[in-house]
Amino acid sequence: MARVNEHYLKLKAGYLFPEIGRRVKAFAAANPSAKVIRLGIGDVTRPLPPAVLSAFHDAVAELGNEKTFMGYGPEQGYDFLIDTVIRKSYGPLGVTLSPAEVFISDGSKCDTANILDIFALENRVAIGDPVYPVYNDTNVMIGRSGPADERGYYAGIVYLPCTEANGFFPAFPEEKVDIVYLCSPNNPTGAVATRGQLKGWVDYALANDAVILFDAAYEAFITEGGYPRSIYEVEGARKCAIEFRSFSKTAGFTGVRCALTVVPEGVTAKTPSGETVPLNRLWNRRQTTKFNGVSYPVQKAAAAVYSDEGWRQTKEIVDYYMGNARVIREGLTSAGLTVYGGVNAPYIWLKTPGGISSWDFFDKLLTECHVVGTPGSGFGPAGEGFFRLSAFGNRENVAEAVERIRKNLK
């Protein structure tokens, strides 16, 4: 008799964003004339930059010519994209990487989940709270946790509260952990880590033989100087950190799918017998076995992001979204709400008014303002009483949504 993976049954509810979609669909069906403005899921709305689209078209045309046709590509990614990323993205930061340390993939969501393949279940994992739900749920799915308690915390996972009191940046755990997830700029709070904060975690990891899984998917949205865009700007990180980056939000690739993971050759873990093993070797083995690589046209389009014209156009789109963030942040602040984020990240993290619960505030905005956001509790118990709004939208719709909320709160 076939048996299910019972760890999936531990998950308390459906994935956050499908649940939001279900509620919005039901509301729209009951109110067909309502204009619903969606500022919930972090999906981009601006079209691909022209230079990127042109490269995409050219690469697709190559596939129609016998002389330039491309079949299977390297699972790790084509050299032309890896070399471009190293030179154009990491080089200006003073970070030196070898081509063998960069792996092109079809999404950071996939990579932050799939990276668990190369770690033993016995590892003690620490996750921020609130946090991108994929970190938590994938650890539950593979069997690293016990059941959830009444608050929603799963036994076996160490949760690090990210609150107003600590600036939404996690403190070191009281107990020793082996793997730590960090996300900066942070999803959902919009907070960005300082160099000193990251140095503290790097020192912790080195002292405890731990590995940091660093999600930098939103690094392109850092507008203020002085904040690290890569954890490898911090001394010692190449010995203890794996970094994830994405083209999804930076260049509008949410539907195109392209990302990268950096696994420095100096990052290691141990076998049960105490042997030290480079994680780069294991990730390479995992990818060449379970992944067939990102398509040639997509990688050519990704490389075009870093061309002079492509980056100028990409930066204009990033600036557009950050302009939306400013409209939301300033508009809701003037309405008397307590607002965080929206300066170095495309997310606004607001405190729900009057102590209303996160899901009740979601329903209030949907039914009374016809605006969709994301309940903070969906990112973890410490997110209760907060709400996330996304800046990925049309400027006119963003402004209208803010005005609707302002009028409703009067």
C-alpha cells in the first residue's frame, strides 16, 4: 500500500498566498462590480525591460536555426551568465567569486527549499519570526519538526522573534543551532540588516560551526548607502554562508524564472564520523541529478539585465516600485498608522489599528476598501497584529488604494 509523507499532514493550513487567493476569489464572485486592488502577493506588474526582451527574442530565434540551436545546457548555468553576474553584480561590491561557486536556477523559492537536500535532518534550524513561509514549511515537509503548538510554532525548530523592540532583526538563539535563515532586505518586514548585524551572525556561525542561509532576493531595492547587498561583503562569510539571489523582483522575472545560489568552496559541514565535506560539491551533485538547468533564452535575457542599457532600464523599474512604496508609506503614516519598511525594500509592514487581528484587518480592507494585502500572522506568530502591503503595482492603483484606506480609517 502506498503511504503519504506524513510530515505534510503537520502543516496547519494551506500555503499563505493560495488562502489569500481563495478569499479574494470568493469576494470577487460575490461582488463582480468591485474594483479590487491587489497589494498582497509580491508579484511584479511592470513589463520586462526592452533590452532584456530583445535578448530574449534573439535567443529564441537562435533555437529556430540549426546552426545556433541549443539543446541541454550545463545544469549549473551557462558561463556567459555566471561570468556576467560575478563581474557586474558582485565585482562592484568588492566580492570575488569563482565560476564554480555560482549556480543558476529557476527561482530562489526553489533553492531555499531544495538546499535542505544536502543537510542531515539532525541539524538544529533557526528561523526568524515573522518570515517568508517557505523556510518554515519546507523544514516541516522534510521531517525536521514535530507538530505545531497552539501558537503555530513547530517542535524542533528554533524561532527567533523579529519585533519592533529589536528592529525586526533576530537576536542570537539561547541554544546552539546548526543552520540559520537570514533575509535582508527582509520579507515581510522590509527591514535591512546593517554590516554590524551581519558580522555578528557570521561570527556566531564561525564559532558554532553553523551555516547561514542568506536570502538576498531584494538586494536591488536597497536605496540607502552603507548597507551590505551581499553577506560576502562581511569578513568570514565565505566560510559559513550560502547566498540566494533572484531576477524575479529585480528584473520582472516572476513568470520567466531565473535566480542564482552562491555556495563558496570554503563552506563545509561534517559527516557523522567528523569528516569535513565542502557543501559546494554536494550542491553541485544535487543540481546535476535533480535539475536540468534554466533554458538558454532565459539565461540570455538574464545576462542582458546587466548590459548598460538593460541595467538602466531595470533600475528605472526598481525606482518605480520604490516610488510606490513611498506613496504607501507616506500616505498611511499621515493617516496615523505605524508603518515600517518601504525604504530599502518593496514591502510596507504596518501595525494593524486598534489591536485588530491580522486576518480581520485583511477582511476589513477587502470588504470595505476592496484592497488586498497580506496578514502578518501568515508569516509567523510574531507577525500577528501586523500587515504587509506590496509596492509591486500600478502607480495609479497604489495611490487609489492608499486613499481608500485613508478614508476608511477616518
